[in-house]
Amino acid sequence: MTGVAFAPDYRTLFIGIQHPGENGGSTFPSGQPGAKPRSSVLAIRRDDGGVIGAA
């Protein structure tokens, strides 16, 4: 992981991934055979639209 940040309303969590699967043969995020893994940013939200970390 290279970084973690919340949106100002705390309803989205962003996580930076620098070298996913670099040593494990991963093709994330494309999933195509022979593709090189690329750095990515994941955005995580709750299904109900609530604040991340709240019950």
C-alpha cells in the first residue's frame, strides 16, 4: 500500500496499491494473460451509503 485517504464526507475510502502481485505473476487489474500488473487506486464504499467505520 502506498496511501490511505478518506473523502471529506467519510463515505469513500481510497487505497493506493503500488506493485500488485509483482512477484506472484498477477495481471491485476486487467486480468489478461501476459499483461503486467499496474499500480491502482481502490475506492471502497458501503452498500448503504453510510460512513466508513460507523455501525
